[in-house]
Amino acid sequence: MCGLVGVVAKNAVNQLLYDGLMVLQHRGQDAAGIVTSERQTFHMHKGPGLVRDVFRTRDMRSLPGNLGIAHCRYPTAGSAFAGSEAQPFYVNSPFGIVLGHNGNLTNSDQLKQEMFRSDLRHINTNSDSEVLLNVLAHELERAATGPRLDPETVFNAVANVHRRVRGAYAIVAMIAGCGVLAFRDPHGIRPLVIGANETELGTEWLVASESVALESLGFRIVRDVAPGEAILFDEAGGFHSRQCAAKAALSPCIFEYVYLARPDSLMDGVSVYEARLHMGEQLAERINRHHRHLDIDVVIPVPDTSRGHLPRGFRQEPLHRPDVHHAWPDDPPEVGATEAHRDLDGVQGQERARGRRLDRARHDQSRDRADGARGGRQQGVLRLLGAAGAIPERLRHRHADARRADRHRAERG
């Protein structure tokens, strides 16, 4: 899981790329990188960490140019701690190519051996993205007949990449002197969407992993990149496309809809939020058919992306910032907004639950950590169960102790 952005604009693109990565930060928090192109010279800055921590003002000033690509990384291959595996990756031959990759290759070990023995290319990291970059570079070298590239040559190279590579890959690359290239694997496993913005100087193009990046940057959604299709935005802003796979069929990753993507995204024409809601409704029907004998008191969505799976009447939308406590003046202590109140920056398509809820419980749940510390979540679940009057007897005393501690802290101010 990673986030990709590629832009061909009429003005400097560094801020557009940065803002796009911020919107896609949920797709990868381990590393980030931006590469821009100015008169066939690449300017790159990347490193481990969140987008806001990787890029400072001085870094942004060193990224001039009207073309660029950006990447935020969640490592599923290679090392999670190696700064050398932050993307985009770069090779200087042929032409000069930088590439960002979202997905996983299933034959990366075989390709790495082929790169060394047949293509005489050295792979310096354990990242399958570097393998894919070198496959693309080798195929471009084979397809090219001179120092200049045309769209047909680029598309022939991508077709050969499809023949050699197996697995999931959504790619945004930039070729010096040519433009920005984007393509998906023949199954369309990872998402990639195209946007356009009309200006006085001409059309600007943007491609990103999710539609929310386009909308937040003021681009209208044109369409998704089709499975096996390659898109080339040349330096002048021209749009070129071709189906490069012999057999292409859309088979997207269901985990994108279940967990990875933002709920307000559209992927391949499908609303992520509505998909989650329909899956939850079907799950509720299945439970009703096969497990009617169960005495179910409460349904708790864990992780938080499953909140949208709850059928209508049960669901609560996540706060924009789950670690911030929202309360209204007319509410009693620890009780958040009623159904009549709406967050100004709420997520599109989300609804509040009927009745009231305890924001303190949400706040406590947000402190749960990946290292296994479950204290915050336990207290949060207990408060939610207590509010519904459904705490098992063996846990009731813990809930009472927690409430007494809260009252004691409130009295002390």
C-alpha cells in the first residue's frame, strides 16, 4: 500500500505534489519523496517519515519544475527502516527515469536474477519497486531507436513490462525529455485515477492513487486508468493512451474497499463508503439468517474503517481528528455531539449515529498502539458498553472504577 501522485502543469508543481501526498498520507507513513523536472534535470528530495517531517521550506525551494511525481510509502517488500528504499527510485540510463510503485510483485526474485544475468543491471535494495524500475528501463532501451522517445515507443516498452512482470503494480514514472508515464497491471489490482484542470495556458494533468487527491487540488475527475492501460502526459501537456496488455480484466483488491482507501474516494467508479456500507448490510443479513439464536448486545467496529460497514441506524462517522475531543455547550460532561450537530469538516457521505455517544470513549480508543498496548481501547470499549447498559458482570466493577476516577479528576479540575 502506497500513495502516488504525478503532475504535468503550467506552473511549478512542488506544492501540488506536497498537498497531494498530504491527502494520501493514510496510504503510507514510513517514507515520502518528490521528484520534479526542470529542463530535463531531475530535482529529488525523499526520506523516511511523514510527509510534513520529510519536507521543509528549503527542500520545497529546491524542487522547481512544471512536471513531477511523488510517493508516500507503506513497506510491503524490502525494509521498513531503510531510507535508501524511500521512493521514487532513479536510474540514469536510458534517458533518465524516476519511478514510484504501489503494489507487490510476485516474481521479483526471478526478475532480479534476470536483471543481473541477462540485462546486466544491478539491483541495490530489496525493494521490488527497484526491480520494476530496471525492467522498465531495460525495455525502454530495447524499444528506443534514437535519443528521442515518442509515445508509441514508450507504450511498446510498457507492453513488454506486462509480459515480464507478475503481481500488482500501479506506476507513476517520469522520463527526462519525455513526460509523465502512468500504468496499471493487467488486472487493475491497485487504483489509479486521472484528473484534469483547465487553465488559461492550457490543460493540466494529474494522476493519483485516489480521487480525493484530485478533488482536493481542484482537478476534475476524468476517469480511472484501465487495467493494462498506459497513459503518457508529454511535457507540452499532450495526452496519450494505449491498452498495452494482451489480456486485461478488472480484478481490484477488495482490501482497498475494506481498509486501505479513504471512505470519500471513488475507485473504478465505485464509492468506497457505499461499498463498505453494502458489505456491512450483507453481513448483517447473513448473521440474521444463520445466527439468529445469538444474543448480540453490541457491535463494535475494529479497526475504525469497519465503521462504515455497520448497517444504517448503527453506524457512527469517525471524527476528522479522532484524538481531539469535540463537545457542545449543552451536552453533559464527556458526551459528544448529538445527531443534530454536524462536523464542519466531516467526511462526505457519513452520518451520525442516532441518539448520543461518548466522545471520551472514542478518545480512549484512539490511544491504542500497534505494539499491543490495549489499555486505552479497553477503557473506551467499557465506557461504550456501560452507556448501553450491556457490561458483563465480570467487567462492571472495572467500568465503575473508571467512572469514579474520571469524576475525581474532574473535581480536582
